[in-house]
Amino acid sequence: MVQIDFEEIDSYIKSEFCYEFHTTALKVKCPTPNYGSINDFIQQSDDILQDNIRKIILSKQLDEVEVYKKAYIDRKLFSKIRTQPDYHPNKNTLLKLCLAMNLNTDETESLLKSAGYSLSRSLRSDLILRYCFGHHIFDVITVNQILDHYGEKVI
């Protein structure tokens, strides 16, 4: 069992937390969409979640069965994530997979980005997850204990 240092986590959250302000200039333009270029752009994307998961598993020489078991997701869901390009798993499922694959913060951000997610510095739960990835706390149960300790939803 991993020893949880809540004081260190508190310090990390306080030092890393920031508010994100977005200023948006509203300019109303109505150009005629060029659907050909939009389709070309979509087809050029190399950032396909399923490919990224497969590459990580191969590069780290992981056993797929161990990955989905360690992530506490069932075989059918894992298969769906790995084989169906139109399936979009939720952020928590991906976070559990990142933990199960022992990804660092940068690797986690990259995988989340390929699914349209990120780890925000303005959400305490995301900061806690950043802390866990950065400090090699990869056990889902331990991570959930830490999240629960801070009153955050478990993954």
C-alpha cells in the first residue's frame, strides 16, 4: 500500500492551482464554409485515440488483459475503446487507463488530448490527478482514496 502524504498534496494543490480567464472578442462573420477543406482537415488528423492506446501498449510492452484489469474496466468496454473509432470513452475511463499503463503527466495529457480532454490547473480534482501521475501513484484505488479525501468525485 502506498503511503499517502496529504500535506504534500495540499502544498502541491496550493502552488499549482490557477484560475483560467478567457477573453473572447466577438466578431461576427459569415463566410461560406469550405466543406472540402474541413473534411480534408478531419481526415489528416493523426491523433486517433485507438492508435495512441495501441502504440503505448506496444512501446511499454504491456499485457492488454493486465491493463484493463488494473484500470478496473471490463473486457467488453476495453475492446470497444480499442476497436471502434467512433466510440468516445469518458474522461474517467481514460484516466483509469492512463493509471493502468503507468503514464507520466505528459503522456497522460497527450492521450487525453487525442480524445478531446485535458487535465486543468483550475480544477482541484485534475490537480490531484496531476500530482498522482507526477509522483508515480498509479493504483486506481489509492488515487480514488486521495480524491475522496479531498471531497472530489472518484474516477
